[in-house]
Amino acid sequence: MSIKSRLLSFVHDVPIIKTKMFWDGLKEGKIYATKCRDCGKIYFPPQVDCPKCLKSNFEWISLSNEGEIETFTESHLKPQGFTHYEKPYIIAIAKTPEEVKVMGWLEGVEINNVKVGMKVEITSRIQPDGYPAIIFKPKIHEAKTI
């Protein structure tokens, strides 16, 4: 037995002036992070204030377009705002050669063929709903693709 919940909706204008390069990069298939010029710490998602050294002296760096899967999960439910995704879908976290962990949608592989340590290509694209998404695709030799 169950009852339906109320429709949940929340729309918010997110200021992006200080992270515009990140958002513009996603439109071009590039993933950017920020690096503190004072202590060298790399931040993803990009930040403009360094919690390590408390400075605001950053530079933009382009992350590698390859990574290695550290963890993943298959989702059978579509959260609000993601109704355009097919069910089920795979969400993963991959570590780049810069030691940065990036979360994205893993596509082109069945869940049974996904393994921790799998090498992936990292890119981005604009989804059908108009929002950018980070996409992982397995390297050809890593898994049976679909």
C-alpha cells in the first residue's frame, strides 16, 4: 500500500561568472579544473577559493580526456530533472592522470562488463534537455561495448 508524494520542483539561478570557463568547456567536450597557484592543489569541480591555503590565486587547467573507473553504480530510477535518460543507466567516478576524481555517465557498456580499473575516455556533451553532462566511454580494448 502506498500514497503518492507531492510533485517536487526547485529551479534556481546558479551564478557562474567565476566558473564560466568550466561551463563553456563542457559545451566543447573539454573538462576544466582549477589549480591554486600558491599551493598547487587541483580542484574539481572548479573552485575560486582554496580551502587548503585560503588564497584565491587560481589558474584553469584542462584535464586529461582519459581516466580509470574507481567506482560505479547502475540506477533503475530517474531522479527529478533526468527524465530523458533511459533506464537503467550507469553513473561512475573516474580518476584522471592528474589524480582528479570526476563523476559522469558511463555509456556504451553493459553493467556486467564494467570493472573497477577500467580505462575510459572522458568527454562531455549537451544533453537533449539542454544541460551539459560528463560522459565516460570505455576504451575499445577494455570491455565489450554495446
